[in-house]
Amino acid sequence: MKRILLVILAALVLIAGAAVAYTQIQPGGVPVYRATVVATLPHDRSAFTEGLFIENGALYESTGRVGESFIRKLDLATGKVQREQALPAPYFGEGIVAWGDKLYQLTWQDQTGFVYGLDTFEPRGTFSYTGEGWSLTHNDKAIIMSDGTPVLRFLDPTSMQVTSTLRVTANGCPVANLNELEWVDGTIYANIWQTNLIAKIDPGSGKVLSFLDVTALGPQDRGADDVANGIAYDAAGKKLFVTGKLWPQLYQVREGDRVRDSAEAAKLTSCARP
């Protein structure tokens, strides 16, 4: 009888171990994929990247920090600056987006956004919003804004007023610190601040469909502020680019192998529920 009980106990231990292993392989049921590098391009290591997008083959970037904030139009292949506009103190520049012939820029805590001509960077006005400003992207109907919370705002491009919101969750857990955004073939990609993960978000439900892990990218001597931030998508060429704050490279990447054990994803997909 004791032998039978020992066999049963051993089987239960094996089952429990398998369950733990499965959880590690598939954190919260949300798959994690490794970012595989396709090409490496130059990036200004002094750029504290807050916004990034591609328009008509050119790379547009905004940077943060008071006194160091600017918007730039760059040659995608060489990183050479083609046009630049500084944002004066006391503003801390944040995300940018193009809509029509205009470029919109957020500031972090000043609740003021700036509008420029996309081709000239000539100032065209300002707009206001509540809370913090982190990032902007757009689909074909609205400008989409992040503010560091789990909630994305959808803005009317004419008035810049909120028309709807979207709560982002992973395995039912709210995902805060949504930072740089990019609209990619019908989904929203978002850097999650202070992690190496990019969330792929269903714009209808707000559910995170998968994570892209960029742990292997960026400089080896990264400082605490040198986090992954910056996603740009070339829709015509179906090419995805990522970088980070103060990173010397811009990477063209694709979705690679499944990550078997992601502590960051496990943390994001585990939360207390009533």
C-alpha cells in the first residue's frame, strides 16, 4: 500500500512540474517570440528616443529630456539628418505621428501638444490634453495615444479630442507603462516601458496577442534609462524597425523563435483577481 502511495505521489509531483514548465513556456497563455535581426542600421546614440515612424520612405524621430528634445527627419539607411526642429525648455518631448500634411508631437507632463508641417517642420499650432503624453500612432480613422496607463485613447484627428478608449490586458491583467506605439497591419504594437517586451495588441478587444522580446538587442553597456523604445513600420516593404533610448543602432527585425521562459512576460500576465 505504501508503495502504491509513493507511486501516486511521484506522479503528482511530475504533473505539477510539467504544469510549472508549461506556464514558463507559455506565460499566462500569451506567447513570447524572440526578435530576430534582419539588418542593423546606424542610430544617433545621443538620441533619447520617444517617438519613431516611417513616412514616404523617411524615418521621423522625436526625442525627450528638457533642453535636448527635438523632431528629426532622417535618411533611413544612413541615419543622416535631413531636417530638425528643436523643442525649447521647459518642454520634454514625447511621441509623434503624421496625419495628412501635419506632424503632431506630445510633451510629457505639460499637457500641451505641438503641430508642425510634415515637410517643413513649420509650427502650425498647439493642442491640449489631460494627463501625461507618451506616444502617438494612427490607423485610418483616428490618432491613438498612450499616457503610461493601461488605457489607450483614440483621438479625432481634426479636434484632437478623445472619441473612445481601449483598456489593454494580457491574460486578463491590465498592462501599464504602454510607451511607444506603432500601427502594424491592423494591430497596435507598444513598447512596455522598463521591459524588453513589445506587446502586439488587438485594437478591438485590447487583448495582448503576443509579445516580441528584444532582450538581445541594444548596447551591452546599457544604463538604467537606455530602455527599448521606438517602433517604426514600413508598410510598403513590410519591414519592422526597433531601437531604444541612447542606442547606437536601429534594427530591422522579424518575429523569431518562441521564447521558452520569459520572466518579464510571466510578471505581466500574473495579477491578483477577485
